[in-house]
Amino acid sequence: MLARQCSYTLQGTEPLHAHIVVNPTGLLEVDIIEHNQHFTSEFEHVYFKRGEQGMELVCEQCEEAPQQQVSLTLQRQDAFELYQMIDDAKQELECLLCDL
């Protein structure tokens, strides 16, 4: 069970960079480097939706702002890659829990 890390350039008016850690314990950690922002969300509160400029990663009920949702616009290929990492982490956790 290793955390997977990736970095993406976000789509939008200004190029922002997101460093994302997919933690196999069910947490997604995101750092927006230029804004010095950090937030964490559980996998069950993360989803993807189609946006105007690409795919949006939506994180609801973040630990740092539980009443708000955070939305990041990714290129479609980056969103698919991140979705696969989250799905792999979920399956890995499920297999581990079944083995216990």
C-alpha cells in the first residue's frame, strides 16, 4: 500500500499546478502550489464531471472546508489517469480488508 503522487497543470485563465497524492487509505490530498492551498477529501466525496474546459475534479466535504466543495479543471487525459489511480487504490484497500 503505497501512496501515488502526480502533478498536473490545471486548465483555466491562469496556469496553476496541482500536486495530488492518492493515499490508499481512502484519502485524496491536493496542493495548489501557486496559491499555497492544501485540502484533503475522502474518496467517497470525490467525483468527476464534464466541464467547459476539460474534466472537473470535484471534492465535497474537504477536511479544511467541510461546507464547501472544491473544483479543479483537468485535461481529459489527466483526469482519466487520476480516476484510474483512485480506482486502483480503492481496489487495493478492498483486497487488503478482505485478507484481514
